[in-house]
Amino acid sequence: MAAMKLDDGRMHAVGRRKTAVARVYLSPGKGAWLINGRPLAEYFPRITWQAQLEQPFVLTETLGRYDVVASVRGGGLTGQAEALRLAVARALLADDPERRAALREGRLLTRDPRAVERKKPGRPKARKRFQFSKR
């Protein structure tokens, strides 16, 4: 169950990326963001992260119509921002299924499966090898 509309009019969705997990609650409002109890600009100081998070609203032409309350755990800030973007897109879709085409076109409904490859035994990292010595 990725996204659902709650009885009180809010939309709930979960997004994941790498090791980050984002839980989002969208409610009709004026566009306020609260991430782990902090405003958007404070939690994600880079403009690129902020623009990335507003992308689902821009594509569906709903910028400034929803308040976002989110809790994010795990990973780094980039992974958290991408997990949050997926969760917001899923929540918008739960509110209105006709937004699917716009979100699909922006490639915002697909979970990015890439993650860190595990370290292999006998090697310093996943694929790196120790320096070869002929003699």
C-alpha cells in the first residue's frame, strides 16, 4: 500500500530511495513544508533539492495548494530528497488519479532501484582491486 487518502482529507504516501525512507502527509493548505519538524529551506538548504521536491507540484499545477508534513529517515540528503519527491508524487496521485499522466511523463512515479553494491571479500571495495604485482 504505497499511498492512500485518509478519512480526514489528508493523503499519505511512502517513498524510498537508496536507504532513505520518507513518509508524507499532504493536506489542503497554502504550500507550507515541515520535514522532521523543520521548514523546507532549513532541512534542505540547497536550491536543487528544493526544486526537486517542488517538481511534482509544478508538473500537476498544484504548487501552493497543499501543506506537506513529512518524516524522513536513513541515507543522505540527496537520497532523502528523492525519496520525499516520490512520496509527494504518490500522495498527489492518491488525491486525484487523473494526475497519473503528468507524473508519469515527468518520471516521478518510478522508484529508482539503484543502491550501493556490497563489498566483496578479498577486495578493498565492491569492485576495486588491490594493486597487481607481477613479482
